[in-house]
Amino acid sequence: MKLILSTLIFFLTISIVLAEEPSSFGTPPWQPTGKYTHTDIRESSGIVASRQFEGVYWTLNDSGNPAVLYATKRNGELIREIQVNGARNFDWEALGIDDKRQLWIGDIGNNSRMRFNLSVAVVKEPNPNTDTEADVIAKYPYRYPDNNVDAEGLFIADGIPYIVSKEQTRAVLYRFPELKVGTKQVLEQVGEFAGARLVTGAGISEDGKRVAVCTYNSLWVYNITAGNLADAIEGQPWELRHNFQGEAICFEGHNLYLTNEARDIYALPQFWYEKTWKIPPKNTQSAVSLLVDQETDMYKLESYRESGIDIDGGHVALNGNAAGVEVHQKIKVPYRNLYQISAIMTRGPEYGLAELTVNGTTVGQPYDCYQDELVAGTLVEFGEVPLNQGDNHIILKSVGKSTESTGYKVGIDSYQVLHASPFVRKYMVLGPFPKGDVNTNIPTISPDQPLNLNETYTGLDGKTIRWREAETRTSGMLDLRSNIGMNTNVVGYVVTYVYAPKVVDTAMLLGSDETVTVWLNGTEIHRKRVYRRITPDVDTIPCQLKAGWNEVVCSVEQNSWTWALYMRFTDADGVFKYRPRLQE
């Protein structure tokens, strides 16, 4: 899957006044521990930790890339490229490792469900310090016993490859009945994973006691007893939601490492998934970097290990001896708008009540940080508040404690600042049209007159189509597949109308899957050719709304699975109105 990961976070530009974050803090589980910096590692779709070369991790790209293995450090820094001789990267989706110092390359991707040349290839693990090539020493073709399915998960247990299907409603574990070089084997079905579906990666621990599978937003870890994989995967797993967009997963000991096609690397400690603690958003702004100069006896920079939690990372810890202690921080945003302010907080027996103030306004209610055990990474949503363009002053204050708390301590790791202005919820939609057909009768978009929403058109396969009303999901996403059609290689149109009480300079916040063009009052203001996952607010388009009703038209291409749109405008004062047509 060639998906580009985009963040929901509206990035902040910050002037660091105090000090840089101490290197001893390391990286907590909710932040990338590294990134593949080598430009040829484009779409990491498999990862394993070497069992003979300490600190070495192997990865590979998926379809359309060279037949190359990449040895990297834990932080993603390249050690060496290894050319694989004797194999073509048709759709490499997984990587396995065994106890015989061999790497197993899974050419198992089958998005179309029409591939019949699926196989697993084996190479001797290269020496990443000296080797430049590796020869395929065996190749094992296979087929499924029943329906042909897609797969992106692979691991090796007792020298046998196991493959995990990628399906909408289930994840099936298959295994090779035996290994015969060059002879197509019919896989055996071992069982189905409890809970898991749409699996994008799989791994097994070196001691063979745990299996993990991941998806774009979740992971499951299964305990294996007495070597019985079938019983293990049907038992109760540890389940943990994440936002890593995970494409690959592996063990090192019982700790987990994940990668995604955006080239990020994440490290998840064993005890974190065992406790099933929630993972906060990955892209948050460090509270340390936001500090402004003030008396430092009110707080200290404390690593999590110093506070009693055995993970990397750290926080700004407010003195816990009395209420009224506060820390001052500053954020800068490029657009005035309504924002949702959240924070990554530490909780524990000695933690008290935390209050957040922004530009002199208290946001939400004080948050009780007490918990009977220490835990970092709690996402606290304080509430919505208008932020000004430029600098905004934040004060986090200890204001009391709960009955059970032994102190007033407050720990703040980072802040998350999200746009909170309302999404457009109702549109008129039109389509599908064949993409790129110059002979197609498509809407005429002009500054001279609004669209005629009563007009009919000739769409895909010569069908007569017309504008019709559509409403978004509760999330604000307009699902074009359900409202226009399930076709691919097509284009659809949407229109909505925005009312401004006066001429207003604003910014349109747009998310689309995929290529999108935008017209405001008949004039094109944005065009972007892109192949990406649907995410809100990834495109920021400065624009000016006239007084009264403004016509907004978008065309969105459909090339793969999802087909959707998010749209809203920066609106700190809440004055804009929306409707799907002018006449209502």
C-alpha cells in the first residue's frame, strides 16, 4: 500500500527560550524513536531485529522498488544496502528471520486477489558491515487452500513460514505443510486470530512465546503455551490501539518495534502493551520546548525513570509540596482560530489537580491527575479556546488534590493543539465521471454565475447523473464512495456554500483522498495531485470570503480504496454558516 501518512496535528512554530530537552529523556512510546533517513527506503513494509548482529535491524520496501534489503540502526540510520540476487520485488510485504541466520522475504502482497505467483524467498543473513549482495538460496511458491487472499504478515516458527491474511473481517493464519524448493505448496489453515483483522504486519519473539500482529491503528500480542499456535491466536490477546499507521512489526526480546510507510520507527516496551495503557497521539509539542523564562524552583525537568516509570522520555514536573505552583509556556500559531487544547500528563499517587489557562482564560475544568499507580502518557482534553495569530501564553497550575492524593505534583509531557472550528457537514455531490475524459460533459465552474444544481450530466458508462444532497459522518468526513459510487479511476464533484457577515481573510483546511482541485466563487484557488490517506486539515489554503454567500466547489479523484473529503474554515468567532445550496 502506497499510503502517505499525514498528521492531524496543526504544527506549531516555537521559540525555545530556556533550554533544549535533555538527551537523557530519550523517546517515549508515543513519539517516533527514529526515522529512515536513507532516501531509497521509501515504504518500509517489513522489519526484523538481527539475531547475530547487535543493534542491526533489517527492512525492505514493498512493490515497485528494487530487490534490496536495508540494514539500519535502531534510529533508522542506514548501515548498508544489500542487493538480493535471484528475486524480483513484485510485491514484497513482509520480512521474517529464523534461528539459522536466514532472512525470509515475503513476496506475498495480493491487493487484486488475482496473483498466482506468490512466494517466500530465503537468503543467508548478510554481514551488514562487509557484504553488498545476498543470493536467494531457496524459493517456496504457494497458493491458498480456498479463496485467494491478500497478505502482509509473515513470521518463521521452527523453520516453517507462517502467513497472516489481510482481510476486512478476519485475520487467518496459514502455514507451509512442508518446504519443497520450487514446488508450489497448498498452505494449511492454522486458525483465525481473535480480534485482529486487516493485518499489515506480523512477528514472533525469538523464544517463540509471543506472536504480534499489527494494523494501521491497532496491535495484538498473543501468548504461546506448549508451542500451540492454533490455541494461542484464538485466545485472549493484549490489544492496544495506536496511531502509528503500522505496516510492520517485530520483537526484540518481548519489546516491540513498528514501522510505517511514512518511514517512522516506534519502540513499545513490553510492560506498556501488557498493561494495555493507551498510546497518546504521536505528534505533540514538547512541554520542555515551550518553556519561557521563570523561577525554576517551581518546577524541574524530570525523566520518567526519575519519576518511577521505566520508559524513555520525561516531563516538566511542578513542585508537589503545595497548591498554586505554576509553569509558563508559549505557543505560536500562524492562523487565528478555535483550537482544541490537550496535554499529555503523568498520573500517580502523589499527583494533584491541574488547571490550564490560555491568554488569561481558563480552559475547561481542573484535571485530577491522581491514580493509584504511576502512568505516563494520559491524554487530557482541557477544552476549546480561540488562539491568536502569533504568540499565545499558557499557564499550567497546580490547584489542589483529590482525597486520595498524597501531594500536589503535576507532570506535563507535551501539548496537542488541534483545529476545532466546525467541519462543513452538508454538500451537494455529483459523479462519477471517467477521469481524464476530455469529452465528458462536466460542470462549468465560472466566476460569472453560480452552478446550476438542477442541471443533468452524462457520467460514467453514459449514465445520466444529477446533483444530490449528501451529509458527512459524525467525524466530519464526507464519504464519496457511499454517496457517489464504488468505482475507481473516476472523479466526483462536491459543492457547498459558506456565509460570511463581512469580507473575511481566512484559511480553508482541507483533507482529501486523493487528488483535489478547489474553486472559490468560480476561481481556482488550489490544485494538488497526491496519493494519500484521508486525513483532516492536511492542506491549508489562505483565501478571502466575500460578504454574503460564497460558493465552494471541489473535484476529487478516486484511485484506490477510500474516497473522501474533509473541509472547514478557520473561524475563531464562530460567525460562518454553511448550507448545501443557495435556495432552501
